[in-house]
Amino acid sequence: MRVAILCPYAENRPYGGVAGVAHDTIEGFKQLHSRLEKEDIHIHVLSLYGSSYSMCTKITEYSNICMHYFKPLYPFSFFGDLQYNAYLRKIGPVNLLHSHDITGACCGVLTSRPTILTLHGITWKERNHSFQLSQKIQQNIDTIRLKFAYKRLQRLIAISPYVYDEIYSEISTDTKKLTLIENPVSNIFFDVKKAKYDNLILYPGVINPRKNQIGAVHALNILQRSDIDAHLVFTGSVGDSDYYKKLVNTIESYGLQSKVTITGQISLENLTEFYSKASLTLLLSRQETAPMVVSESMATGTPVIASNIAGIPYMINDGKTGFTVDPDAIPQIADKITLLLEDKKLNDNMGKTAKKEAYTRWNSKAIANELLDIYVSHSS
């Protein structure tokens, strides 16, 4: 059986997002190489990740897993279907196509290939938090394309129960072809060793209105007025320059310059170092499907305080592995932060419980096994 996986895979594990999911998924398949050989399953990964890759094919240390890197022509959003088809023809016949983006799924169904889609974002929700016209247009197009592809897909993999509700309300009342398989987490995060607490609050993620970093600054100001010593670190690239300016202005208006660090995009090594030192992770987003910040934080044994919206409540056992909060209830957020900073025993117990649950739900080998079961079920 030959399976083509269309995903933004890179050899070195990227910072996060879909590219991080892609890397962790392939990591899981590598751990299952004996099953691949036994059941004669050949994985062909088609990656358009990064402009540095020229067209090339690389066989991994496992003969049943092969990487194909292609350099896309831009704008890919307009010509992606044609490019994917051209690259797939170079790979050769496949029994099943598994795409991690809507463009790849449309290519599969348009060329009559049996196709599975993993849906990583709810575009019709995310467009409500996009302020760039180009993003809104692309999200509208993707929603239309998903409606077209959905009728012809073999299966749609939902990374959260939240996806079921959204598909039912916006795409189709027929949800029989949905299967819940959550995103995997790399062993890199499970291997993180926690350092001593130093009241560091970690807030990973691209800086934009949807991620709501300014809410964290408001909460930190309450902590400062209560003489609670804490340091807030934002890691991630700037996705919206106007919002970034508002964030900086808010920090300055409260006089918190010495209490807040904005690192910009950092390496995975630096990110795991922050997780090691962090007393807690904060994520006050206004829209998320299944944020990697939550699962990666739990995998490192770091308690999470995150918004009680969309897919997040399905990831956090409130009061056990973290806290869910109204992203606009700043005093409540400040209270939860204070609790985790001051009650070290609660923090430690919550972190250990979170790590155990994360491994049970999201270790990459277990997730890869579930995916292989789906592939085999559609092999005929």
C-alpha cells in the first residue's frame, strides 16, 4: 500500500503549527517502522516546506518512509492544485492521499484519488479575527473549497471534538465520515526536565489579535499592583505589525518594560528551555481549534491557563491539568496566575498530572498507530 502524505514537513522540527504536527506525525511513523514493513505500507511524504528545498527525494533510515521535497511556485494559493498534481505524478501511483491542507484535499478529489483530510483550522471562525483583507479572502476561498471537497472525501480527521460541531453547522450535517484523531506531540517535549520555579509566565505564539497577548499584559499589571513578582515572556513572530505596536504601547503604559520580554521567533531548543523554566503557560486566544501550545506545555509538565473557547476546553481538565478562563475576565485570569505562582505544591501536582495525560493522549507513536489503522481501513 502506497500512501502519499501532503504536509509541510521539515527535517528539523519546526517551532510549531501544522509544520510541527507534520514532523511529530512522521516521527511516530518512524517508531512504527516494523509495522510498516510487516503490513507492506509505504509512506511518501510530499513537502512544499520552505524555499530552500530544491526538487529532491530522500529515503529515510527506514526504507518504507520516503521524503519528496518540492519548491512551490507562488502564489501557491492560486496554483496549488495543479502543482500538487504535477508532484504527485512524479511520485507515482498511490492508494491513498492524506492531505494536511485544503488545497491538497481538493487536488486529491479533483483527480479521483482516494483522499483523507486532516483539518487544522476552522477558517470560517478564524476569518472573524483576521484584519488583513488578503487573509479574509483566502479564508473565504478555503471554506468554499472545503464544502466542495468534503462531499468527495473518504474521511476527514478531526483534531478536536470541536471540529464535529463546526462541520455540522457550516459544512454538512453528515458527520459520519469524521474520525477524531488528535495532534501528536514530539518526544522532545516529553523529555523536558522542569527547573526550579522562578515565576516565569510563558506565552508562545504569533503576535496578532487572535492570540490576544494584550490580555496577558493587563493581567500582569494586576499582579504588579499586588506586589507579585513575575516575568512574562512572549515567544513568536510578529503576525500583525499594528497589533504589535499596541502591545508595546500597553506594556509601556503600565511601566512593565522590565517585566515583559518579547523574543520574536525563537528556536525549538530555546522554546523547550523556556518550558523548562516556566511556572505556567498562558494562552488567552479568541479562536483555536487544538492549539499546540496547550498540548506541548502539558507534555513538558507545565500547567496551562487558557481561554474557555472553541477547542481548548476539550484539551484541559479544568482544575486538574490547568485552568480555563474567560479571555476577557482579566481579574479572574490574574487570580489563577497568582494561585499557580504562590501554591508550589498545586503547581507541581498539576504539572505532573498534565504530563501523564498528555502522554496518554498525544504521544506520537500512539497517534501514528491510529492513522495507520485509518489507512489500512481504506486500502481496498
